Amino acid sequence: MGATRLHVLDCGAMSCDLTWLLLKAGTTIRSRGDRDLPAPWTPCPTHAVLVETPDGLLLWDTSCPRDWEARWKPTGLQEFFPYDRVEEEQYLDRRLGQLGVAPEDLRYVVLSHLHFDHAGNVRQFAGTGARLVCNDKEKEFAFGFDGPFTGAHLKADYEGLDFATVSGDTEILPGVTLVEAPGHTPGTMAMRVDLPETGTMIFTSDAVYLGESFGPPAVPAAIVADLGAWYASVEKIRDLAARTDATVVFGHDAGQLRSLRRSPEAYYS
Ligand SMILES: [Zn+2]
């Protein structure tokens, strides 16, 4: 028995220079003829996923916080990734509420990694009975550096919270497998969900930002902790998707997100 239902929670979008997401000659990396074009700013959507299984509910990622402008200020990220394309109804807590789901209804809250736009609301689930989960190498990195932030890891998001960790590829609930896909960060994970009608869906999170990043050939991004590991993870996801005939959902792909069944109007079963 696998997962039974899956809801894609569209949490609006940040805005950013596309060069953060795609280092591609002719698209973001400009030729001399295009050198004076304006910076290619684009929506950078953020989503979470709610999975229903016979053994409980799992939330995948927690998007960005309402207080992004103040919280991100020490890092400067608010100038590069303003969370300024979001309606009230799109904030994560509202998205869960639209499905009648309260934090205490969740069995697991899994973070693909602990970056500011994925861990931004995880504190809402502390002390609710939901188990907070991330990869062991992500936890080691995110809690291990000195100071309040490094890159896009911001301790204000997660410091003091108790994370259970997984290592290797782990079936955490029936039909829900967390897939190690490091490179973007030391412990980035993707999520595989097996559904009765839809079949397999793979949520890449930031292991693959865009359909264009997936290729083939894979096209890297500006924020990659380990480029060799990143390429290997993309190929791992590609192999898994081919073997399972999966629908692959990318981490920040605006065009693709618009094409998906989105909550609360529609879901996957
Ligand atoms: Zn990230």
C-alpha cells in the first residue's frame, strides 16, 4: 500500500535574477551583443507538498516566512530573493488551513534541506507532535558552522529545533521515499511518492531547480556546494525517474508549477 493523495501547495514566489538558478551561456551568461541587456529577473516560485498515507500525513518543505524582510536582513538575501509575489491565501499556514490540516495533524515535517526558502516556517511545527526530519549531513552542516548564517542557511529558521535525521534513501511512510541528492547542499534530499493512479512522482527540491537545469545535459546553478556531487545527484534522479516512469517536479520552475494540479482546487491520487 502506497501513498493515497498528494497536494501541491503553491506558496507564491520570490523574485530573483535568473542567473542564480541557471548558469547558461546565451540565457543568463550573456554574449557581447547582449551585454547591455537588463538583468534577467524572474519569478522564483516556492512550493510545499502534503502527502496523505494510511500511516499519517507528511509535509515536504515549509517555504518562506511572512517576516522574510526582517528575518533575512542580516544575510542580505531579501535584496536578492524578495518574497514579493505572494497573496495572503498562498502563505503555507493558509494553504494547510484550506485543506483543514492543522500542524498537530502532521506526523512528519520533512525538509529537503535547511535553506531559508525551505525551512522558513518549520518553527510553526515545533512542539506540535510532528516529527521534524532532515538528512544527517544537512543537520551536521546547518548546525555546525559559526555565526548566525552562511550562504542561504540561516540559523534563525531552525536553531533550537529537534530534528530527527535520515541517512541514505529511506522509505519514511508507505509509498514515500526520501532520496539523498547532495550537491546543492551537503544533505539535500528529493522525495519519491508512489500513488495508485498517478504512479510515481519525484519532487527534486533544489537538487534540480528547473526543467532547463535537468536537461540533458544538466545545467548547474549559482548556489552549489559540491558540483561533482550535484551532477551525480541529477543523474541519480534521472535514472530513478526513467525506471519508475515518474513525473518529475522541479524545485523552482514557474512554468511547470502553473501546469500542475494545485491545492486546494485539485490533487494527485
Ligand atoms: Zn536551496
